[in-house]
Amino acid sequence: MSDDITPAGRRPETRHGTRALLISAAAALLAAGAALTFAGSANAASTLGASAAERGRYFGTAVAANKLSDGAYTTILNREFNQVTPENEMKIDATEPQQNQFTFANADRIVNYAQQRGMKIKGHTLAWHSQQPGWMQRMEGTTLRQAMLNHVTQVVTYYRGKLDSWDVVNEAFADGNSGARRDSNLQRTGNDWIEAAFRAARAADPNVKLCYNDYNIDNWTAAKTQAVYRMVQDFKQRGVPIDCVGLQSHFTGGSSYPSNYRTTLSSFAALGVDVQITELDITNADPNQYRNAVADCMAVPRCTGITVWGIRDSDSWRSGERPLLFDGNGNKKQAYDAVLQALNDGVTPTTPPTTPPTGGPTTPPTTPPTQGPGGCSATVSVQSWTGGFVATVRVTAGSSGTNGWRVTMTLPSGATIVNTWNAQPSGTSGTVTFSNMSYNGRLGAGQSTEFGFQGNGVGTGMTPSCSAT
Ligand code: 9MR
């Protein structure tokens, strides 16, 4: 593994400290793994899902709703996989074909199917430059930003409690050597569109894991990989809620498995996020590349699961490359055996790899809830750094619910707001009233929502008061 590459922005002494830690952690895992591997091969699991589960992971596949009536397809799905990702049914054009008219029928078929069988579900995907419905493709600026946040809020709310994770943002970085964001109508709404989407998702479901997902971020030295790494590092430092990074890993169409893949997986994981292989397929299903990719995931404790992008070659978006684990007749290919072996040889992390989602380092609410006259309350928690802060405000409806709400707070002298999400501020300094957006004003009795803002200066001593409208 090309361990000598120092990612930009990381101090060498930190790097050495990290390496020493990783080496001792790896030694401990190897010691534990020796015993577990022995036990594992004594009664090696005979399906992909069972083997992954024995090692605290999942093994999943992309699923198409219209194939759930194909018996040959579902026989393999039920036998081999314990996680699913809807291939197209949760994309923006599928769930909000007309603005504010949501359709979940096809996605629900997959969700119900998976839930009945105890399979984990990854939602895919909430904010993406591609597969936008026509109305969204024609939008720009503030209107688009609001529409995107509304989409995130509505869809995450609809599936609250049902999914394991969401691909909140998909494919936001450019290919090539620029390390820049991909140009798109979403990107043109402002560079903070990604974090705004993550914050809206967290507010809508505090328990689902929130992932950033992309392709061509497998090679650790690639500019695109480094750019995504720096974004995730920045999010963790600033407390933007992110729980996982998905490496699509389409080793098709001219891409292939990079020898430093394990370094990439472990480097992202070291930032404090789970990593997952989310859309794996490999030209001609090369058994060695499949074996290596799976073994790399198994060697990284926070690599929590692998999803292949379809079941049979005939189900693949690149069927001509026959890139999957089953042939068109549903027979296991050589690559299947290689993957099963790599799973069975894998190591069970000593600590469970799944952690509850975290929004980064948060401080407990700095003020007791204050009950406004109109039946809502608000608390604020603040994360500060030198010269700035992010405030997250939780609004909770009283016993009669709200049609709308307003939260007023006085900023300390010298503090100014530079960015607000999920609320409309009346000003940028002094006493500011934050009003609900169109999509988060209506709260049932006892229900909560969150908004937030970023400020310059010091953010201490703010006391929110809430009134329902
Ligand atoms: O496999 C999906 C295919 O059926 C769709 O036509 C295509 C349209 O964009 O999307 C494919 O899935 C993509 C996934 O959503 C994101 N990463 C790349 C996948 C392959 O194109």
C-alpha cells in the first residue's frame, strides 16, 4: 500500500502518530482475526450476505422494482444479499416528478420487500446534478436551493426510521485533475449546497446515516479523491453532519481496481466516517480484482458493507462488460467464489463498525428550553472556533402543534450571520428573528425541526425564544 503519500493539509507529525496508531490497531486486529478466521473457515458461510454478516458487515445489491416479480432474480436476491439500494426508484425524477408532487410507489415496493426480509436499505440519492426532473433542470439560484432543500426534507421525512443510510449528495466533484466541484445548477446555488443538504437531511431524520457518494475516488492519489477527502475533513472539523463516504467503485468502462484502494478506504475512515463500497462492478468480473476489493474492505474496520450494482450480468447498466457475480442465467461465476472466499477470510472488527450518526463535536444545549406564548420552544447548541461559530437551533412544537414558528435571539455584540439554513433570518446582527421556511413550519404536537446559521465572531450566551404562528 502506498503509505508514503501525505494528503494535503495533514501535518507530518500527525501523520506519523496516526500511522503508529494504525499499525498497533492493525496488529491487534490481526491477532484477533487469526482466531476468528480459523473459526470462520471451520464453518464458512455459504452465501455472501451470511458471510458478511458474520463479520459485522452487509453484502448488498442494486435492485430494480420491476424485477421483483422475476422469480429467478428474487431467488438469488433472497438467498445472497442482506442489503439493497434502489437503482433508480429514489432518484429525484422518480420521487418528485412534478414540483411538490411526490411519488413513492416504486421505491416503496423495494422498501417493503427489503423490510419484510430484514435487509438494510440505502436511499439513493437526494441531491444530484443528473436525473433531475424537467422542472428542476430549468431552475437556478435561490429558487433551486429552496426546492432542493424541500426535496431532501420531504423525502427523508417520508422514509424516516426505515432506511439505514442515505446518499445525500451524489457525484458533486469534477473528473480530471482540477480537484474542483462539478459545475451544475446545484453548484451554482453556492458552494455550501452540499452541507446545506446534509443539514436538512439530519434535521428530517436524526437517526439515518448520511453519506457522500462518488465514482473515481478509489485511487488515493487522484485529484478527485483528494478533493473529496478534504471536503469530508472540513465537514468533520466544522461539525457538518456526515456519517459515511461511499466509493461507487465502478471498475468498468476503462477504470480498474487501484492497488492503493485500501489506503483510500482507511484514510477516509480515519476521518471518523464509515466507508462503504456502494456500486461495485468490474469489467469481465475479473476474480482477482473482486477478491482484492473485498479483502480491502474487510481489512478496514469502518468499511461497513459492499453493494454490487446489480445481480446478473443481464441486470447491469454495462451488461456488455459482463461485470457482475452471476451470469445471465443466474449461475455463480468465478468472481462469486473469489468474493465469498474473501468475505470468509475477512476479519471481524473488534468494535462494531457501525456507530450512531454523529454531527461532529457538538456541545449540549447552552440554554434551557424557553416556552414561547404560542406553544413552541427552542434550544440552541453552538460549536465555536477562533473567529466563528455554527449555531444549531431545535424548535419543538407544544401540545397543539404549529402552522409556523418564529425564533428570536440576540447575537452577542460583534457577531454577524454569514449563512442560514432551514430558516429565514430578519437580519444579520443584533436581535434577529428566524422564520420557518415553507417546508418546516408545520409541526405536530411535540415534533421538532432544526435550523442553523453560521456566524463570524463569538456565538456565546444566545437565548432563543420561540413563538408559534
Ligand atoms: O444503473 C443506473 C441506470 O439504470 C440508469 O439508467 C443510470 C441513469 O443515470 O443510473 C445508473 O446508476 C448510476 C448511479 O445512480 C450513480 N452512479 C453511477 C451509476 C451508473 O451509471
